[in-house]
Amino acid sequence: MAGRKLILSDGTEYPEGEAGYSDGVLWCYLPAGTDVAKVFAAFTDPVKTARITFDYTLDTVTYEHQTAFRGLWIDTDGKIKVCLMKEA
């Protein structure tokens, strides 16, 4: 969706990326066509995921300390989902 993006601690941006937090889990959604290997490398790096900002049209939400990688999925439509949690 236009006007939305995810920004990692190191400044890496994912245009059209989204994030949502529920029940102790941060879900990050990236559009189809995003390089899966680069996503995996970025989201398994606790320095890069120490702060994730979801910037959307009228607001910005920042998630901090979501450094425990729990998984990466590619939907049938090619969209990527990443699951993160706070370290125990």
C-alpha cells in the first residue's frame, strides 16, 4: 500500500512494508518481489531489528527490542511474513 514502509535500526527501508504487534509477537509483512535472502539476513540480525519503525500515511509506530527471530514465510502470492519477539 502506497505511503507505508518499514525502517530498521540501520536505516534499511522496505517500501510498502507493514508491521503489527499482537500477543507478544511482531509480524512484519513485505511485498512480493522483495529479496528473501536479504530479508532473512536483515531480520536475523539483532542490531538491525533492535528498532523497527512502521511509517504509514498519518502515523508512525516504533517497535523496540524485537530481536528474537522466530520465522519467515512466503505466502502463495509471494508476500513475505517475518515473525519476531523480544528475547526472553
